[in-house]
Amino acid sequence: MSLANSSRYVTRFWRVYRGYSRPNLKQQINSFCALTKTNENEDPINLLWNCGHQSYNESLSERINKLQRVWRTLNTSELELCKAYLKVSMENEMSVDHKEFLTSLKCKPDEEILVLLLEAVCMKGDVQSAVDVLAEMKLAGVAVDERIFNALLLAHIIKGGMEHGRSVLKTMKTAHIEESENTKWMMLKGLAQNNSLKEFVDVLGSMQKLQFNESRFFDLLTILGSRGHHLWINDFVDFIGVDSISKVTLSKLEPVCVQLVHRKCPEAAFHIYKLLINPENIKNYGSNLLREMINAEIPIETVIEMSKSLIENELNPQALIDVTETALRKGLVKESLLLFRNLDTVRPHFFWPLIKIRGGELGEAGAIEMMDEMQSLDVVLDYDTLEYYLLPYCDISNPNFFMQRVKLKRKEILTPLVSLLLKQGNIKGARDMSQLDAVDSARLLKPLSDAWKKHRESTLITEILQKICECAPVSSDHTGTFLLRCLKTCKTGDDYDDFFTLAETVRTKRLTVSSLASEDMTNNLKFYGAKCNCKDDLYKVLDKLIDIAKNESLHIEHPRDMGLEDLECHLQELTNKGMETRGVIRKMIQLHASKGNYKRVQELRDLFKESGYVETAGMKSSLLHVLVKSGELNLALEVYKDIKNSQEDFEIDSFKAIDLVTLLLQTGGNVYEAIDILKIEAKVNRTRGSLDRNCWKMLNQAQSPEDALKLFECIIESGYCQVNNMILGPIARSFLKQGDFKGAVEFYCKCTQEYKCTPLQMEMFLVLIEAKEQDLINTVYEATIEVHGSYGTQISFASALAQKGLEKPLAKFLVGMKRFRDHDLDKRCEKWIYENKMLPMKTLALASRRITSQPIKVSIIHSAVLKLYSKTNDCEGALGYLKELENNDMTVDSRFYEDLNRLLTRCNFQVPKYVADKC
């Protein structure tokens, strides 16, 4: 390799990692040493220079380490190499041991080397070493000149300020050597390093206008900045005069700022940058400097503060985004999350690199950690983020249990979960999940057809397809699209036989295709189905699948499926054409009301009337419901009164009336006003649906037990609902909230006698146990036995003791109890898992240890506890629980170890040997 090529390689090697993930120091040094070994007979001066100012985007320690390693591999008999080494040492502000250096030389040092060595020790303020070097210079016959005096002046000023420096100046004068500009620069450098502000300003003020020197200018800026002398920089720049600094010089200033950043002086770097670099015509002003702060591991709070100052001063609106991009590239998780919290908008794909990092490190625990972070920032998890980034790191072998572990709405996660299950071949799990709620039909067609291609399973896949079609717009042809995709994958006779089975299964489910899709499949069979042995039968099936209602207008979106933006455009189009706008305006009124755009709602209502339409009571009733759901009581009451005034006998849906009353009570309204509304609507509305949930919400808003009882009597007499535990619960709770335990128990006993109901049975036990009301507990216990019998009451009371963590009383209670049936125990534990309650399960397990009759199968509890740890991916907690069981000499079955091993493996947690051995 030639010297030129070597130099280019080194430069490229260092620059390619600037701003990105750079190799560690050991790798860097080894690369340099490898280069020098392959170039032993060539001049490696460029390698030395690459260890100095040219590596401005590295710290001084990195540069010094590189320099020393390179220096040890070089031939020190070459004087030019020695000179380059000393100059680079000074660039790196490195202390040079003059004795060691002179000893290592394999040649006699010339005058230039000795002078450079003197300057190297003087720039560190080492006066004693300077004296030793002067002795060597005297032996070598080197004449003392201004350059030597300037070096000595620098050393003395660094050590003792101008007081020490004056002795050197006096000696200079005696030697008839005049002070020059170089002398003045040395004074400023020395005072800057000595931290002598007053003397620095005095010297600066006493100086004539200096001739500008780029190298000295950058050198002094670096010294001032690295020592935190921001105000000195202002004085220095004012003295130099910004106008005297050329644009060429200013264009080279950024590396100086970058080097200050790598010296952990970001404030100085930022100050110099803003002071001297004009933001005009600079795109992303300051972004390079901010990126280097990330590379140099400057505290992220500092970087954010500086980024915000650029944004606030309108110098770089993209500053925070540029910094965030750099942090993401470097895989800095904590820093990136803190940056996200300072961005105006955070998109789901910002988290993709972080999910891959944390998911790779911690498995499911890392993925769910990032999911929680996204939710804390109100970032909506989109389909791609869930399917391609989050879910692949999660254990979805048991989809139902996985749904419990994540804090997501079923609707959000269902479609990507079904899609991933299909890709993983878990078609039964995909079918089960798809039946739980609505799915995004268009998203599932490809994974569904791919699943059929791979597994040739027709029955379950058709059931999923049926669900997809139920959730899709009526005019869509998802069945046709799916079948055509499957048909195109057929290559052999067996493939076509499987497709025939699929088509038959689709037909039995009464799914249909458009004539266009049927024609496409028929043509495909004609041209590519040479190996199909059942063409005629397939043609017949395809003909039976056709639905002539599905035509070429399939893809024209109906207004009911449009969003607000599309509806606004559609309204304008209909208005321009003079067409009917009634339905569109009505739809828009409902949507705008649901989003709280009440000004637009009023504008649309006015437009509706101006267009010659009459607002029907039905329209007003729909608007009333939307306003109630939005919490707008005053507007809702206005619309309600309008309905009653314009059409007194109009039947408002019962659930709308109850929801209006609920909002009224929630905002502190009068209970009698609420009862009046309920009675009025009960007179005109004779239709009733399932209103228990609505009535329960309403009763929960009662301000007192008396109000709750009045509302209860009203809704029962008016026929809104029947008496049951759900309806009675809020009344019992109103007593408990006021601390009226006796009143609560009396009401409870009345319910058991009159209605055979036990409202808030568990909550009643828990509150009374907490209050240590033993007599009231006995009363509730006996009353409950009258309704549920002895065994059911015992289970409830034992569960209450467990939830309170009362191990000894629970053990005593269990002694006289019949065996806890496995099914009931499993059901109770599942409930605690769902509620994230660890204490009752551990208490129940420990209490059962105290008795010999063993009314409880403890292995069920152990598995449930582990399941709860698994739900939160708490590996350390699970291992701690295992040790707890072993310390208490409790038997642990093999299934527990297998489940524990599965949890640890899923979260990339090291599996202890004693766990692996038991699996």
C-alpha cells in the first residue's frame, strides 16, 4: 500500500463513523497499528497528523492514545517523524516526558527538535522540565532567541500569572530582544490557562491591534472555551473584530466547536458557534454541532436545552428532530425517549429502532416496555408497529393470556395479532381471536391467503374469511379477492383439489363473489389450469358464488363510510351540482358533535334549515345522544327541551334518557329533576332493551344513599330494569362511602330477604374486615348463607381474608372448611390474575401450608402466581418466588419449572441451572 493510499484509508476510516456508531478505542488503535506494520519502509507522517487536529471529532484522550500507540510502532531515527510527533503532542495538549523522549530517540536531536521539546513542556506550565531542556540546548549550542523566550514566558505565566512572566520579559529586555506579536499571543494564552481574568483583560486592553492569525485565533478560542471562559471569548472577539475575520476562516470554525464538544465543553462550543457563525444561508443551523454532542455523550438535557434555544430563536426549527435522529441511529434508548417527550409530534415509527433494541435485549419485556412508553406519550400504536415490531418479540402461543398482559384495547391489537398468528401457522388461534371483535378486513386478506397456501386448511380459514366479510362494507368483494389470490398459488392437481374444497366450504358459508371476480377466476383456470382435474366442478361452484349485486361500483365509498374531510368535500360537490344534501349534513352534524366541534354543528344545523329541510325529532335525538357522550350537559338539555317543546309525544330511546340523567347527576344536578325526566320518558316510551349497565352508571352518580334509593325506586317502578345485584350494588356502595357500615349491612340483609340478592358481597366482607367489625361480619356471613349456601359463602369469605393478607385467620378458617374445588380455585385465581392481585394468592398458599387437611390444591395457586409474574414479564420476581417456596419447604411440581423456563426464555433472561435441570 502506498503512502497516499494509506493516508486516504486512515482519513476515510475515521470519517465514516463520524456521527454514527464508531468502533471502540481498542479497535481504532489496532487498525492504526496494522496500517503502520504494513508500511514500515514508507513515511507514516500522515498517520501522526491524523492523531491531532485532523481528528477533531474525537476526545483528547482518544487522540493521545492513538498517538502513543502509533509512535511506538515508528522508527524514531527519522527526525521529521520526531518533529511531527512533538507538534501533534502540542495539538493534543499532551504532557511530554522530556527525559523519556530524548532516551527513546535513535539519533541525535537537532536544534528544531530541542526547541519543539521546550515548547511542548512549556505549554503545560512545567518550568522545571523547561530548565532541564534548556540545559540540553546549551550543551547542543543552541542560541537563545525570541521563540525560546516566548516559550519560557508561556510556562511562567501559566504557573504564576503575569507576576512570574515579568521576570522573563525583563530577561528578554536585557538580552535586547523586543516583544513581538508572538510574545503578546503567548501572554494571552498563558493568562487564559492561569484563569487570570483581570490580567487577561488588562493585557488585551494595552495591546495594539494585532495582525490576525487564523491558527493562533483558533488556538486561543479552544483554550478559552475548554476552560469555560465565555465572557473572555466575547472580549477577545471584540478586540479582534468580527469584520476582520474572513469568511474562509469562519467556514473552518465548526471543527473548533466540535473539538470543544468532545472536550466536554458543549456550552463553550455553542457560545462560539452562535457568536461567530452567521445563520444566513445555512440549512439546519447548528445541527452538526448538536449531533456531535450526542456522539460525545454530552448529557441529553444539555443538548435538548440548546436545541430548544435554536428553535425559539427561529434559527433551526428542525434542531430537536435532527438530534433525535442521531440518538436513534446510535441506539440510545433513554436519550431518545427523553427527546421524544420534548417533540411536538411523535410518530409510531420513531419507536421502531428502540423496539428492536429493547426487544432484542429483553424479549417480550422490552417490547412491552416500549409499548408502555408509546402509550405514556399518547402515541397511537398503528398496525405496522404492532405486527412487524412489537408482537414478534412477544409470546402469543396463548393469545387469550397475551391479551391480558398488554394494556391495549382489544380493537387496537386484534387485527395485527390475527395477522401474526396466521403467519406463524396458528390458524385455530387466529380463528378464535377473530371472533372476539371487529377486524380490519383489508389488512387480513393477504396473510389469510398466504396461510391457506402454506397449510391448505379450509374450514378454519373460511370462518376467518366470514368474519372479515362481516366487518367489511357491504359493497366490498373480499371473498372474490381472497379466492383469486388462492387460485393463483395453485400449481399441481392436488393444489386445485384443495382449492375446490376451499371454494365449496366458502359456498356452504353463503359467502359470495362479484361477477368480475368470478370471471377472473374462470379465465385463470382456462389459461393456467391445465393440471386441474376438476375444472367443470369448479366452474359450477364459482357460478353459484356470484352475487349480481356486487358490480363495478364496488370501490365507490358510501358517505356512511367517509370521514369528516371526505364528507366536507362531498357536501361541496353535492351543493355545486344542486343535489340532495340532507343525509350528508345529518351525518356531518353527528360527527362534528362527537368531536366537540359545536360551532360547526350550529353552522350545519343552520345550513340544514336554509336548505329547506326540517330538523326532525329523530335528528335532534341523535344529536342529544352525541352531546351527552361528549359531556356537554347544557347543550344536551337545550336539545332535550327543544324536542319536548316541538313534539311532546316523541319517544326518546330509554338509554338516551338514562344517560342524560347520568350526566345531570354527575355534574351535581338535582335528583328530583333527574327523576322528573325519567318519569316523563317512561310515560311516552314503552319499549325497553337491556338497560342494566346504563342504570348502574346512573345510580353510581347519586350523592347520597337517600338519593340512590329514590332513583332506584323510580327506575324499578317505571320499568327501566329489574332488581339484581348490579342495580343494588351502587346503593350499598353509597352507604360504605359514607362510613355507615351498619346502614350498609341492614340494606344488605334486606336485599337477601326481599330479592335473594347479595350486592357487593366481596366488597362488603373486605370493608368490614378492614374496619374489624366482627359482629357485622357475622351478620353478613349468615345472611349470605341464606342465599348462596355454606360452601359458596365460605369461598367468598376465605377469598376476602386472602385479599387482606390475613394468613393466620385464613389458616384457622380453612381448618373447618370443606375442600376448595379445583375448578372454583382455578376460577378465583384467574380473577386475581386479571386484577393483578398477587397478595391473595400468596396468602392462600402460605395459609394452606399451616394445615394438614389440605383443603386446597396448592400447585394451582403456584401456577397462578407464576402466571401473574409472566403477565408482567417479571423474571426476577418469578425466581424470587421459587426461592421463597423452597425456603418454606413447599413442594413445587415439574409444570411450574417448565412454565418458569418458558418465561425466562421468552424474556432473554438467563435460565439458572437448577431450573433447567428440573425441566
